[in-house]
Amino acid sequence: MGLISRISGMRVRLRLTLLYGVLFLLSGAVLLTITYLLVEHGGSNVALSTHNTTSAGDESVSIILGETLPADARLTEAERRIAEAVQEQAVQQHAETMHQLLVKSGVALAVMSVIAVVLGWLVAGRVLRPLRTMTDTIQLISARNVHERLAVTGPRDEVKSLADTVDGLLGRLESALDSHKRFVANAAHELRTPLTLEHALLEETVLDTEATADGFRAQFKELMVVSDQQARLLDSLLVLATSERGLDRRESVDLSGLTGDVLQAAEPKARHHDLAVDADVRPAHVTGDPALVARMVANLVDNALTYNVAGGRVEVATGTEDGRAFLWVANTGPVVPPETVELLLSPFERLDRAAADDGHHGLGLSIVDSIAAAHSADLTLCARPAGGLAIRVLFPRAESRLEKAG
């Protein structure tokens, strides 16, 4: 076990060299064994020629082949003794030949094994050279030069496939890093705006020597509004981070019940903006985090109410389709260019920048997208020709969710 542990800890090149050497040694030993057995069982033949003279005066020639003399061989006593001596000498010569074959074959195998190890070392180094080059390049890549790629050229083999896979990974890391940088910059900007406003209000209060109690009260009300906006922004950022991390809990959730509660809570805002809400809420059960699913429904409904027109409509529906639960929210509103629809899923993206004054920071749909991804649901956005958006969330089937949970 100790030897195996030491070998497994060796460098790949040395391990490949040992592997090549052992394979050559085993194959050479098998080949020599087969050759030795074939020669060993080849036998040794004795050839004996005799000349006999018949009564008619003709001469006959007898040739005897074989490892042993036949019993009916017509040989004189002298010829038989010569044949036996020749046979014994042939057996000894055969044994000596087999011994020499075994010794010389062993020496040849030992020499070729050394040569095989040397060649294996060179071949292993040649095979691993692209991997060493890739390793050196990857070690030099950091957050500052993540745009660099291995860019390995050559035939489409395993090394090229590995290099392309690493390049793809680096590309995804670069995109994620850029997205993270934009997110941090946008979050800092969104947080700096209310902080600046707070500082201005406090400074105005401190510098105003003639301020009255009513003035202080009015300033504090504005500060409370700004503080509420900061709290909502921080809460949205926390929900976004939580949903992107994945699900910590999975429960059976009645999507229709959650949607009904959200619509009931949104009735005052709908009346305030003179919006009609059409709801077709049917039973639809999903498996997931109830808090995140409720937040997704609330964000979609709030987005449909906020980005609307006076006297507009909001349509909400839940149900099942081919065994998959769905949530559908559509609204009237300003015309959304189709090419900008996907951008709305990015953090801090909104059609109307002035909407931030109402406490909306462009995180609603990005949170919906993250929650949908955490639940393996399909999120579809479609710009309506007359204005507004139609958003659909299609959850996976119950069996698919169970398999992923397991």
C-alpha cells in the first residue's frame, strides 16, 4: 500500500513512463515465453542413412527420422550404437540451445525494457507538453487578464477539446466578473443617491438657524421616505443574492393561494392608479421556497401596476399546462421595444429612469429571473404590440423537481 501511495503521488510523466515500461516488459515476456515453448516442443530428429546389398547385388538406402529409433529398423549393432550416440548428442545440443535461447532472450528483454523506459519518458514528455503549456498559461490568468485565452490550435483531439473547454469556462467567468462589476457599480450608485439626499436634508436642517418644529417635522418625514427607499433597496439586494445562491428549503406551495394574497394586498395601489385587475387564479402546486415564490409573484404584480397607464389593465392567471404549473402576468403600458425586453432582466435596468423616485430601482424583474432559475422554471417575456409586457413563468413537473431535489 505504501508503494502504491508513493507511485500515485508521482508526476504524471513518471507514472506514464512506468506504465509504458511495465506494459512492454509484460508483452515481451509473454512473447518470449510463447517462442520458448514453440521451440521446446519442436523435438529433435535423428537422421540415419544405411546402405544394404541385396542377394541380387542391388544396393538399397534406408533413411530413419525421429526422436527414437523404430524397433523394426534393420540396423547392425554398430549402426544402432552410432544412432543412439547421435540421438543422445542431439538431445544435449537441444537442451544447450534452449538454455542459450533463454539467457539471450532475457538479456535482450532487459536491454529493450531499458530502451522502452527511455522512449516512454520521451514520449510521455511530448504528450504532456501541451498540458504543461496550458497549465503555465492558466496560472498567469487573473482577474486583470481574464480576457486571455489558451487558443490551442491543431487537430480536434482530447487536448484541443480540453483547451476549448477551459476557454469556454474563462469566457463565462469573464462574463460573470463583468456582470458582478456592473452590479456593484450600479448598487453603489443607487445607494449613494439616497445617502447624498439624506446628507443634504440633514445639512439644511443644521444650517437653518430659524427652523421651526414644523420644519424639522417636514424634514424628518423626507428622511423617513429616503430611509424607506434604502431599506427596500437593501432588501431587494438581499433577496437577489439569496435567490442566486439556490434553494435552502423545498415545500409544496399553492401558487394560486399566494397569487390571491398578493392581489388582495395590491388592491389599494390598483385603485389609486385607476387600474383594472383581471384574475383567473386556478389551483397550481409547485415545489420550492414559499417566501421566494411569494416575492416573485409580488414583484410581477407590482411591476405590472407600476409600469402602466392611467385606466390600464393588469391580467393575472395561474394554472397547469401539461402537468406544469404556470404563472402569467400581463399589463397595458408604454410600448416596449422588443430588443430591450431581455435587458429588463438585468439588475438596475428600467424603462423609465424617473421611476426610481418612486422607490423602484430596476431590481424587480432581475429578482424574478433569479428566483425562476433557482426553481428550474422557464421565464418568458414578450412585448405586447399595443404596449406593456406579458410575462410567463412555467415551473417544472413534479417528478422533475423531485429528481433534482434528490
